[in-house]
Amino acid sequence: MSRKQALIRGTAVLTVTSLSTRFMGFFYRMFLSHTFGEENVGLYQLVFPVYALGISLSCAGMELALSRCVAREAAAGRMQKTRELLKTSLIFTFFISCMISLFIRQNADTIALTFLRDSRCSSLLFLLSYTFPFASVHSCICGYSLGLKQTKIPAVSQLLEQAFRILSVIVICMYCSGQGQNISIAFAVAGLTFGEIAASFYSLHSIRQSWKQISEKSRSVFLPPAAFRRHLQRLLEHALPLTASRVFLNILQSVEAVSIPVCLQYYGMPAAQSLQTYGVLTGMALPCILFPSAVTNAVSSMLLPTVAGLQEMKDRQQLRSLILKITCSCILLGCFCCGVLLILGKWIGIFLFKSPLAGNFILTLAWICPFLYTNTVLLSMINGLGKTTCSFLFNLFSLCIRITGVFLFIPAAGISGYLNGLLISQIFLFLCCILRLSVYAGKY
């Protein structure tokens, strides 16, 4: 199969999978909003910055680094090395994720009070902590598979993760309701763990089955200490800059997330209403806006190893053509989605979420679609070229604009001030990425 065919096929598989999981997620969001109410959905969304930060620390950078290293070894025909790289990443990330899990369990009360500023999040954080070891296993195996341009394991595991997350919460809620017990939003957090458990066990089983045909030495769990150190050093060379940027950006995103309800109170909203507004924005409107990004996320997952391979082979003409075609396609997709959301946004908010406020948010956020969808792919290509410092700086400055919108615009203009800051930040990020890739392509 040619490189172009592999890219198209892999993107198609991941797109269908992502659209399916997001379609399931839409109904799940409706279920959460109807079952727990908008304020509890806001409370549920409030713990996600901690979740994102934990994932960034434990495995997000390692997944991308593993994908890049595996792609290069596979291109050279050194398949034994790819398996050793996977074993190394699994051992390292599992250990780190267990440390993170233990830290959150022991400090759940402190994190809830000082960082999230809501003591009700303590029990949610305790449940959330069990997610990270399973997520690290799932993440590494997905990175390994994508490095080989194999999409079966990432696609099926994503479907399983979403299905188990949703079904476990629905079953628990139905059982508790039948027993006359209180239904808590903590069930939704427990669903995250159940989903990751299912995905990690499937991923491990699939890798074990795929390795049955190779030699006993290659599929042995044991990895010599010297090989482990050598591979870990190589992986960390790529993973540490990515992890550092992800962590720093997630810290800023966490500050942004937990500050929105507080700044809404400065604007004059009661505490309950500010949390409700935050829940509608992050739990209803933003997932709707991000739904079409399933396509661009799939493209970006396949692009990173593809771009790295083209750069390694010094195929400059094909690389330049790929950048131009993908960028134009994403801009067209974003413009189309913007038009659809401007026409149907109000109806989506009322019909799907029974929230006129969600409809208003969707109408405002529709304008960011051309920039938001394209930025995902542009950043993936920049990372694939090894320009991780550039992508970090672009994200940093963009996020600073958003945080400015939180602390300056929200107290003066309410949530609309934040939405305007979000649009400005995406336009800024788009222009920076286009300029950097233009400079790179112009060298040839």
C-alpha cells in the first residue's frame, strides 16, 4: 500500500471511529444534563483540567514520541526495535501514572479546595485517580500502532472506551434509581475509569495476539536493562519537550477553566448560575462545535508519522504538496461547518440540550470553526517536522490571549467577552502556524 493510500485509509478509519464516539457522546451529554442537571454537569467538567494534566504528565508526550520513533524504525525494517520501544514506554509510563494516581488520592481534598475551589470535587478526584494507570497503557499501545500506520487497535479501543464509559454510568444510575438511592455525578467520573480499563485490556490483548507469530525472544515481556535505558533515553529526547509543553499548557488551561466561574461571579452572577453557565459552555456548546473536528483529529494522528517519514526521506516536493492540500481542505471543512452551525445552532441548543443558552453559545462559537479545525492539523505537521518548540510557543501565546479574555473581558462583558477572546486566540494561532509552515516550505 502506498503512503498516500495508507494516509487516506487510516484517516477514514479514525474519522468514522471518532464520529461514532462523538455521536455516542452527544446522547451521553444529553443523558448527563437531563439526569444530573446543568450545575452538576459543570461540577463534572471542573475536574477535567486535573484529568488532562495527569494524562499530559504520564503519557501524552510519550505517545507522540513513541509514534515518531516507531515510524522511523519501521521504515528502516527494524521491527524488533519497535517492540522494544513499546515495552520501554509501557514500563515507564505505567510507573509514572501510578505515582500520579497515588498523589491525587492523597491530596484530593487540597486540590479540590485550593485549585478547583469547590470541596465537592474531592470525591470526584479520588475516583478519577484510578484512571491514569489504565490510560497510560492504552495511550502507549495506540502510539505504537499509529507509528506503524495501523489503525485497528486505536479505533476499536476508542469505541470500547466510549461504550463502556456510557453504559457503565447508565447501568449504575438505573440500578440506584430502582433501589431508591441518590444518583450522584460521581458515577460519571467512575465511568471514565471503566472506559479506560476496557480500552487498556483490549489493547494489551490485541498486541499479544499480533505478536504470536514472531519469535519467542521478540514477544518476551522481559527487556534487558541496557536496552531499556537506551530506548528510554531516546524516547525521552522527544517526549520531554512535548510533555513539558503539554503540562505547561494544561496548567494554563486549568487556570483558565477554574477561573471562568469565579470571573463570572465578579461580573455579577450568583455562584450557582456561574457554574451552570460554565457547564453549558463546556459540557454542551463546545462538544457540539468540536464534533466535526473528528475528521481533522484523525488526519493529524496520521500526519505526524507521515510528515516525519517524508522529512527523513527528504521528499520535499511531496511534503510541500501535502501541507498545501491538507490546509486548504481543512479550511473548506471549517467554513462549511460554520455555515451549518450558524443556521442550526439555535435549534441544536433547544432540541438536543433543552438549553437556549447552549444555542446562543453555539451561534457565537461557530465563527471559530475554520481556524479551530485547521489549527489542529497545522500543529500536527509542525510537530511532525520536529519543530515542537514553535508549536509550544504558538499554543502558549494563543492561550495567554484566552486567559486575558477570562480575567479582563469576563468581569466587564460576561461570558461573551471570553468567547470573543477565544475567537481572537484561534485566529492568532492560525496565522502563526501558516507563517511558520510558509517559511519552511519556502526554503525549497
